[in-house]
Amino acid sequence: MKSVYLTHYRRTAFSRAHPKKEGVDALAQWPADRLLAGLIDHCLESTDLAPDQIDDLSLGCALAVKEQWSFGGRYPLMQSRLGNQAASRMIDQQCGSGIAALRFGMMTLASGSAEIALAGGYEHMSRVPMGPDLFAQGVLGVPDIPAASGKDYDMAVALNMGLTAERLATESGIGREHMDAFACESHRRANQAQRSGYFAGEIMPVPSQEGRTFASDAHIRPDTNTERLAQLKPAFSETGQVTAGNSSPLTTGAALGLLMTEAAVERTGATPLARLVACADRGTRPELMGQGVVPAVQRLLRNQGLTPDDIDVWEINEAFSVVPLFAIRELGLDPQTVNINGGALALGHPLGATGIRLVGTLARTLSSRQGRYGIAAACIGGGQGIAMLLERTGESLSSEH
């Protein structure tokens, strides 16, 4: 199998989303496929690649309905300079869709089927109604679970991500105070990264309303503190612990990564950000979907002959505070190595784009920290987890590839 490298990563800034209120979303005028098309054109321009040099496009989207349906990934291609020769597809693995898109591109290149591939993801959570509204409209449905299957899933919980977080918090004994403190730290780290200009290195500015440019993540709250979060009411259960403050917010955004084989890197003169080593996913009970990160990471590490101590940096999606907190405890991680620049609690979680952000930010952090290995991971609605292992590239490591 051929080595595969991430050589380019960009995303839009992540905006506040609201499907029923105008004036909230700075990206309201932009359909999600147009956002990704803009990222594709930016990639071609900044890398000096010709539109016909790209062999493949994988697109992650958690809710490929209404205007987010992409005709198998063709709509972003049609609206960008990318050539018709690129094969494409849309991948739905819910919150893991972005990492799944990267994995498909990685496997395509590693197998020798192609040499240069794009992996992107998007979600517009203002223009496409989320969850309950889509079920009410009949766009989404709920299957009957046959008694003969022997499965006693609580689908009322499984289909409400907030309730799955409540159940995980209760069963794991992770309390409100701990979750709120984690959320505050996420905002603190994200604010520090934003103020230092770190995120500017991965964001493509987008024209916004009234001639303005949208280039900074909109969810970060530098004044967040535990006292304010403690005043918030439970968001999903009257007696619960999960609130808007320790949950990721509704978000709009898109992200894109460029993958190359070693031969393509040498031919184009590209500078790799990291090597994509391996990816693993694993299922779990749908009512406890937040624990899915743990078995996915365990499988990935076992397959690669590594332990958590071998990993220098982690990006674990903050769908809810309880998710990374559970993973940190169960995997025995140092919290100082997890989400160093904050996570989805502060940055937002545009479902299909999040996995690309996790991997792209991880690659940049590995480089800045001079670490060797990093893992990006996410829990997945419906009861799954996905994890991808990266290795920093560089002269000192080249002989070990």
C-alpha cells in the first residue's frame, strides 16, 4: 500500500446557525455546496494544480437532504474549476462523515487507483432544518426494530443526541460541574488560538452580508465562565445535566483537504502537512453514541501496535463535553494534549465538515508541537465512533516511513 499525505487544508470560518431566525448566520446567503466549491477553487489556486490533475472527490455530509443533496458529490465539482474527470461521491457517516471522506480518499490513493484526491465536508444548519423538523416534515423516518432482532434500543433516546449525552453522563458518573468546566476551557483555548492568529492559518475568508468578509469563528465566547454556565437550564431533560453551554451549537461551515501519494508529492513539489497512517471505526449502542470514540481509538491503536502514550496530540470532537471527558478517562489521556486549541463547544460543529477540521487542525498542531503521532476522533449519531492516525512528516521521520 502506498503512503498518503495531507498536503493542503482549509475551511471556512464557522458561523452561528439558526433555521428559523434571520440575521443570525453570517453564511446564510451561501448554499453549502457553493462554500465547498469556493474551497476547491482556493485549493487549486494556492497549490498551482490544474483542474484536470485531481482524480477524486469524496464529500462528507450528515444530512444529504434538500439543497444539501449533491448528486453524488457532483454539485460542488460543477460549481468549481475542478475538472469533470474527477470521480466523486457523497458519504454519510453522520458526525464522522468528514473523517470517512478522508479515509475513502486515503484508501483510493493507497491502493494505487489514483494519485491526487480531495476530501471535503459541509453542513448548513440554517438553510437545511435539523433533526426534529425533518422528521416532522416526513423527510426523515424512524424504522421499526423487529422483536426478532433481539435488540431493545430506546429509539426516543437514540435519535436525540442530547439525550444520548445525558445517558452517557449518568452512566459514566461525569457531572455537570465537570462538563461546564471543560466547556469553559474549550472557549479559553479557542479564544487564545483565535487572538494569536492561529486559526487564520486554516480559514479561507468568505464574502458575507453587506460587503463584509466572514473570516473568524463566531461561536467563541471569551467571557464564558462556570458561574454563567451554571445558570443555564438543562436543554434536553428537565432533570438533566446537559445544557446549551456544555453542548456544541448549531453551525454552518465547510472544510477541504488535499491528499497525495508520495509520487504526486514529488512530481508537484507539494509540502506534506502529515501522513495519513490509518483509520478505524467501531459501533456501540445508539443510546450511548458518545462512548463510540473509545472503541474506535482502541481498535486503531491495536491495529497499529501503539498505545495512548505513543500519541502526542489528540483532537476529539466536542459534540458534548461528556464525549471527550469520557474518552480522556477511559483511555487514560493527559487533558493537556487533547484539543489544544479548543474544540466544537467553542468553534461549532458543522456535522459533515467537522471531521476535516479535526484532521486538518491536528496536522497543523502536530507540526507546531513537533510531535510524531496524533489521533483525530469523533463519536457518531446512531452508535459509532471513528478515529484517524496521523504522523508528522519531516526530514527526521522520513527514514521511518
